[in-house]
Amino acid sequence: MSKIIVPAALSLLLGSSVLMADSFTTVEYVNVIRSVPSYSTVQEQVPNEKCYDVQEQVNSGDGGNNDVIGAVAGGALGGVLGHNVGGGTGKTAATVAGAVLGTLAGQNVGSKYNTPTNATYRTVRRCEVVNTVQTRQILNGYSNVAKFKGKEIVVDSDQALKQIPVTVTYSY
């Protein structure tokens, strides 16, 4: 009977010691051996105003109405000539036709003399928006590297760290 009691007692003793095993958790701070910055590349369009000067002709106003004057004079002269050509009821039609043809001819002749005699110029500033593409680097954060018990630990953060907290559980 003692052969059965000893193993059972031993088994009960070991089982209770496992159930009564104690453990505790603590935080240890490990020194960072290097912090590596992480960047991303961003492209953006930037509007720029590009300006330049151009010469623009300014009309002085002289000779600007020659085509109107020519049309009126041509219409009157054409009407008089048409009136003298026709006879009877054709006289009215000839007067109207002469006036129309004289107006067109007078306007054409007057427009040839419509250029100013002494043109002047002024400097005008013209501007336009031109988009250029700019590339820049943006800091995303840091990869902080430390060693704990022979293993490398990497923690990403928004700043370079001096130490990394490690939660350690000890059992006995």
C-alpha cells in the first residue's frame, strides 16, 4: 500500500506547487541604440504668376471715321447719278440702286484711309498663372531600435526615443 501512497502524495505535492507558482510583471526601460527617420515623398502643384510687358498700339482717333464719311458721300453721289440715269418709274429704282452701290463703294474707299497717321504705343503688363510641380519630403516618424536579452526590438513613433519600455513577466 505504501507503493501507491508515495506516488500519489508526490503527485499531489507537485500539482499543488504548480497551482501555487508565483509570477510578477514589471516594466523595464531599454536604451535605444539608434533612431532611423522615415520619410515619404509628396508632389504638389504650386501656382506661380508669370508676367511680361508687351507693346500695344493706341489709336489717336484721327482718321477713324473715314469709312463712315466715305459711305455717306458715296451714297449721296450714287443717288444723284442714279437719278440722272433713269426715266419715268425706273428713275426711282435707279436712284435707290445708285445710292446703295455708291454707299458700298464709298465705304470701301474710306476704309483704306482709316489708319492713323501717327500711331503711338503703350506698354501693357500681361500676367498668366503657370503651375509647377514641386517635390518635397515629409517626416513620417522614427523607427527606434533597442536590444533586450539578445533580441532586437523596433518601436515606431512620431519622435526619436531615448528608451523603450518593455513589459517583462517573471514566473517562479
